[in-house]
Amino acid sequence: MRYAARGSEMFFKAVASMDDGDLSLMERTLPPGGRRPPPHRHTNCSEAYFVLDGVVSVTVGDAELSVTPEGFVLVPAAPPTPSATRARTRLACW
């Protein structure tokens, strides 16, 4: 399933409806300088990113992390999670 928003492309590999809401997985391609989502919270689940190529900035709590290829970041449930890119970036998100 393909979806586009804010200039990025998302390819959903697994969605919550496939497993009673336990897991969703997508590959996402972000454009250079793409719009960041507003700070938001996932209160019912953690969020994880594995960078396939490119570099993405992810905010976890008060820390701004720069995640490079093969880098992984786990965002616990509840903190704000905006992200930004400087170059075209592909990542797996779940």
C-alpha cells in the first residue's frame, strides 16, 4: 500500500489491521528539507526507525539525534517525535 504526505512516500509493509493493532511497518522516503511533522505523541506504542540510506534528525525527549545509514533509534511511547532530513532519506519505521 502506497501513501504520500508532506512530500514523502510511504510504502506500508504491515498495518495494524493485519495483527489486531500490534505492529505496523513502513518504508518511507523523505525529500531533502521535507516538512517535519508537528511534535506529537504516540501514547499506545513505541516508534522505531532504521535508516536505510541518507540522514534523518529525530527528536527524542529533549535530544536531537542525527541518525545515519544502518543507524537505529527507538522512541518510547509518549515523547514528541518530530524528524527532519537534509538529503533524500529512506528508512524503515515500525
